[in-house]
Amino acid sequence: MIAKISGGKDTGGLIRYLFDTKKAKDHTDPHLVASWDGFAPDPGRAEDFDTTRRLLVADLDLHVKQARRLGRAPEKHTWHCSIRAAESDRHLSDEEWADVARRVVAATGIAPDGDPDGCRWVAVRHAPDHIHIAATKVRADLRTARHWNDYLTADRELAAIEKEYGLHQVVRGDRTAAKRPARAEQEKARRNGQEKPARERLRATVRTAVAAAASMEEFIHLLSHTDGVLAEVVYFPSGDVRGYKVAAEDTTTASKEPVWFSGSELALDLSFPKIRERLENIDPPGGQPGSRRPDPWHQATAATERIPHHLDQPDDQASQAHLAAFGEALDALPLLTPPSFRSQLREAASTFERATRSCIQAEHRHTRALRGAVRAMLREPAPKDGAALAMFLDAAILVVIAAALWHHVRHHDQQVAASHQTLVHLQAAYDQASVEPLASLASRRPPRQIVDRHIRQLRQVVPEHAEQVIDDPAFGALTTALAEAEATGHNLDQVLRQAADQRALDDARHPARVLTWRIERLRARPAPSARARAAPHSKAPVPSVAAVPDSQPPHARRHG
């Protein structure tokens, strides 16, 4: 069940809307299911509708008028709460909806249990799946009702009702989700032939600009030069920058001003101060003067690989920052990839956006490396083959699995659901991106004697998975990766162990493909010295797909 709460000044107008069946075509058989004393006049069941409606409004406004004569009535004296059941829920009876209404007005402080001076209220049902509670906020003792945090208290009560009534249990948030478009925004988008309302399109545009910018000046420049977007900087009277605002050009007409949104209206982490904090924590391009510049894709992938380990540490603020930085990397990916991949990658970035925020404050100084690498990727020519993208997506899938676990432990239900949905899109993009580079590797398969040696090493290092790896269609690509790693000075036993340790292979659909990308990333690193190779091998714990909470869809629980 979901509650929406609002206030207003016109009791008569609210009651007129709730009982209207002419303008509101979806209103059928409006009638009262409950009221403050059980005897309120019901216009929906009266022969003289208009007279009964006026009587009901007068009864609801009684204490408001008394308080107004004393100068004690609030300006917005009405309280309106709509409560809607899920589509999959059974239709509740009038008696059950009456119980729901009584519990909600009691929980929110509108009419506490056992309080004879509680506010006057009615619950109206004009559709099978929802009710509206209309109340006036002046109590019988002429004090204004204490209903602070009424949305949270109503939500908690509805969660208990869902369990007791056996209804669908809504995934509840922590008040850090981006604001949803209002119904009017959605209808306007449909009229204009837009797939999404302006608010959602602008949110995606701003997030992409943040991911691409290396400074606030560049961020504003990118927004200002984005097709279909209007952007303005807002200043204090002193001349200092206060913030920014954006609008979609298609919301502007000859007779109307643009519909502007500040950054914080799009999402909490898109406010001017929050963006500035992130952009101040970016590593500059790597490499010493005159030396070869490191590959930013390898840097970004290496930084992404380390995120599951960071999430396993006790510093929650650093962990939250790593998830935010990873979200920026996903926002940037559609700018770096061929058109055929962009749809799934955009969906992944849009979905994971919810998992980048929680009530835990992020400490962005911990994520300078990944942010710097992503900006460097955007400033370098795109890789000629898809291997870099496939390797990054392989690491990204592990991050999303780890993010689902991290949020699950902290009871961030919406973020867990977002992580699960993101896995579906990333897996689809990964499957598509890996085809060509795996075929390219397989075409360079080493001679048979070298392949036989690789098979013996696999049976020694990962005996429990060796046969599955050998039978995998990607085994030819793996043998090439092993041969090329050995050619660059890497010890194959250590490389195999390190690759296998990076994640469990028990749940991998294609273990050879998983090992191939791990070894390709390890091969890109400098080969360890003889002393380093002789040092004892340490094993760090890494999240397994099998550890993802059971609420995840089965098809999202395996990859590779």
C-alpha cells in the first residue's frame, strides 16, 4: 500500500472532488466507509446529494470555523491522504478499508486512539483499489493537530497492515530517492509524444554531464551545449554562485516560461554543493611527464575491481562514495560505446542511480582514482576492439552483486531492488560485448602442446572446476590469454590462482569466459619480480553471486 498526503484550504472543494463522477471518469460509486464518529452524512448514499454534501462539509469545518473566530485556525486546514493497494492485491471490503483508515488517522496524529478531541475526518471509497481520507486539522479543543512526519508514520502503519492482511509488501525507501514526476508531468509528456517526463530526462542529462565533467565550469558548459536543454547559473546578490537550474526546451512555448528545475529538485545528489564536492575529488591524468600514459580503461577497470573489497570494509561513508563513483562510470559508458550497446547501458545507469544514494553520507575523497580514469576515458580515442568494454562490464557485474549485498545488510530495500534490476541490463550488455573479443582471442589459440600444458595447470590449480572450464566454448580464448600472459613474464600458476580467487566459479555459467577476462586484466599489469613471485600468496574474500539475497530473480544470479 502506498500513501500520498497533501494539505489545502478548501474543504468543500476536496469533498466535491472525492464524490465527483462526471469529470473524474474513474470515480465509481463514491461513498463513505468510515468517519470520525461513524455517523457522518454520506452524500454517496443520500437522495439529495447536494444538500448532504453541504452538511458533510459543514460538519467537517465546525471546529475550523470556531478556531478561526479566535484567530487560531491554520491557513491550510485540510489534510488529504490517499491510500492505494497494489494491483496484485485482492479487493478489500468496505469494512477492511474502514479499519485501514482508522489505523492511519490514529498513527499520524489526526485522530489518535482514545482521544475524544481528535480531528474530524471521513474516508471515501470511489474505486475498488483505493480510498481517500479527508480531514480538517483543528481538534475539538481548537488546537491544531500534531501530525509531523505523517508520511513516515502512515507508511510504517501501512507496512504493518500489509503483513496482517497478507497483501503485497511494498519495497520502502529511506527518503533519498529522486522525486517521481507528478501525474500532470506524465500526462504532459504523453501529450507531447515524449517517452519520459522532462524531470526524468533532465535528471539523466545532468548525471551524464557530471560524469563527463572535470570541473564545475566544464559541467555548466556541457549542460549549456546539450541539445534540447536550457541551463542557467543562479547567483547570490553578492555575485557568488548559488546553484544552477535546467529546463527542457520542449516545455517552453510562446506564451509560457520554461519549467525550471534546480539540481536538488532532480535528485538530492545533483545539488550544486554535492556536485562540486564530487568534482573536487578527481585524480588528474596519470603518468609522469615524458612517460607513456596509462590506459584509462585499464585504470577504470582496476579501480572498479577493487570496489567489492572496499564494500567489505567497516567504513560505510567510503563504501557509499565508491557506489556513487561507480554510478558515474555507468552514466559515462553510453558516451563511450557503439550504438548497439547503448540501450542496455543507459537502462543500467538509470536503474543503478537509485543504488548510488542512501541515508549514509558519502566521503568522495576515497574515489578519486575511478573518477579520474572515467574522465580520461572520455578524452581518449575509443578502443578499437570490444575487449576493454567487456573487461569493464565483467568487473562491473561483480560490483553490482556486491552492492546488492551491501545494501541488503543495511536494509536499503529500494537500493537492493535497483541493484538486482541493474544486473539484468549489465548482463545483457556484457553478453553482447564479449562476443567479438572472445572470437578474436580464440583465433590466436596457441599450439596443441601449449594447450595441453594449460589443461594440466588448470587441473592442478582449480581441480573442482577444470573440466567445466575445458568444456566451455570460451576455452580457446582462455588458452590465448594464458599464453600471452606467460609471454609477458607472468607465472601461470599464480595468475590462474589469482584469477580464480577474484570470484567463486561455482555459479558461473561460462567459467572460461570469467577466467579469460580476469587473466587479460592481470596481463595488462607489470609482471611481478622473482622476489614477489616467491612471496606467499594471500587470498582476499570477494563476494560471490551465490551470496546475493534470494529476492533477486534467478536469471540475474549467474553471469560469465
